[in-house]
Amino acid sequence: MDELTLLRNTRDDSREPGSEVLARGRAALAARIDGETPVALFAQVGEKTAFCPTPARRRRTVAWAGFSVLGATSVAVALVATNVLGVAGWNGGADPAAASALHSAALATMEVSDPIVGPGQYLFIRTDGAFGAIGTLEEDAEKIQANDGNILPEDNVSMIDSYHDELYVPADRDDDWVWIQCGRRPLQTFGPRSEAFASEQAASFYEYDSSVIRRFPGGIGPDGRSVVGYQTLTDTSVNYDALPRDPAELLSKIYELNGNAGQSRDGEALEWIRSALYRGTAPAEFRAALYKAAALIPGVAITDQQATLNGITGIAIGRLEPANNVQYDIIIDPETGQYIGEREVTLTAYASFPAGTATSWTAVTTSVVDAAPTDIATCDR
């Protein structure tokens, strides 16, 4: 007897679950049975490399009442029942408002065609963003040394740096991909100590974090990996056709690819989706599937109705990770399906950051251009 038959024997037979709902239930069951690989972009040893950080990652427990079944079968029935029939209006996925916004974005995405890149042209993916830097002041060096090198919480100081990347993807993807990574610059400070830290860091930026332009034949980095795309168990791939488009199947696959990474299984699933959207190369129908998969993740909710990144406003949909009290968001426009970017918001004050600070964010825009730059002049604009 399979788990669905057992479930029907304990409930009203008159309701026949649809295939999509059943698939979601079984996907959740499979995902819970699995365990919970870090994600990293390529790195070339021995070369000056400017990096954009890859963001790092509660599980909701639902009590099932109404019948008693012994052993593992009860777990299977409870999980399938939760996702097929729902418990007290909860279907095991995102908050209803967030799910509605994500589904609207998915539908809108399918109505908007991807940019058409003609022969000799490039898909231009511009990334503007910021991330937090934490360290200590030079004036505190003697104090820290006298404390056997131990850094106390009050010794930490922070600021936010800005970065700007430009990726040019040729129409013939076997040709050279051009990637410009501009050196970091101080962007935001939080009081006198933070300002002093920014001043000290700026000197380091100019000396060690210079802008650079690189070419990658076929989009493959020196380590043999694709420079953009989604994370597999061992690699980065742009073979989007290899992943399912059914949202429940896709989410189950994401859980599998993540393994034991992250602070929580569901938080890491949202992080995987953020990472897959981050570089702007995912085609429309895959973006739509990612939005729908995000709608199946427990704990996902609308966190801000008016979130602005780099001058563009959308809805922030995210998830709180209690382990570090950080909220991880994606920013989308539900009416057009546009992926605007992502951010991390700390709900706890630490170092120089006040509670509620967006300690990192990334805004992504795409367009088609006729040529790729041959130098780093755009970094000075």
C-alpha cells in the first residue's frame, strides 16, 4: 500500500489530489528524507582576482493530528498529507502573499521574451552592488596584541564597500566571454570608527584590489568551470535544460544539489535560487520555474513591499535564518517578472552595523550591445 492510499483510508475519499499537488507532497517527503556543498565561484591561483562574495545560509515543524499510524509510515503520511491537503490552511510552502507574487512574476516572465543577441553582438549583464567589510582599526592593534590577539566584539568595526561588474556574453557562446571586475570602493559608513575604518581600507583597495578585464573562451574559467550559471554537486553549469521545469521536481533537485550545505535546508534552497538568478544568464522559462519553486519553500514571505536596489523598486521576498538573525531576500517585479536583485539584511546590530542594515545587495540589469570593451575604462565612470 503506498502512502497516498494509506492517507485516503484515514481521510475523506471524495477529494482526488491533482498531479501537481501530489508531486509537491512527494517532493517535500523526498527532500526531508535526504540530508542537508558550499557554493563558490571560480578562483584562479596566482592571479589578481576581484571577488564578489557569494552569500552564505529553521525549519518549521508541523504537528499532525487526527489519526495514529505507527513507524515510518506515519512520517510519510504526515508529510504527504501536509503538502497535498494542507494543515490549517498551510500547504507547506511560502506565505500565501509571497506565493501569489512569485506565481504572478512567473507568469509575467513567460510573456516577456529574452533579449535577442544577434551575430557579433553581446548580452551585457551589469552587476552593481555592495557588501559589508568587518575588521579592526590600526589604533586598536596594541590593545588586541596585549590581549593575546583575541578580538573582542567591541573591537570590531564595519563599513560597506561597493562593486561593479560587467559581463559580456557573445552570441556564439563558444567565443570569448569578456568580464570586467572593477575595484572595490567605500560606499557607506556608520559613525566615526566606521569612517576611520573606511579610510584605512580605501588605501588597501587602491593597492591590492585593482580593476581587471579577463577573457574566457566559451565562458570557461581557468579551473575548467563555467564562470556563471547554477551550482551542481561539483561544478557550475549553464546547461539549464538539464534541470526540471516542474516546480516541485525542481525544488527537490535543488535540495539534492545542496546536500548538507547552509544553516537550514530551506534557507539554502532559497540561496541556491538567488545564486542561479544572480548572474542574469538564466532563460525566462527557467526563471519562471525558479520563482514557482521558491513559492514552495517554507518560511518564504514578503519582507518589503517597496524595496529599491540601484534606483529600481520591486517587492522583496525572502526568508529569515534564526541562526544568525539575517534575512535573505530576492527583489522582483511581480507585474513584469523582472529579477531586480538580491540582498541580505541583519536584524541584529553588530560591529558598526545597526539592526535593519542591508549588509550586502546586488542589482542586475541586462541589455544587448554591439561590442565588448577592450579595457577597464568603464570602471572609472
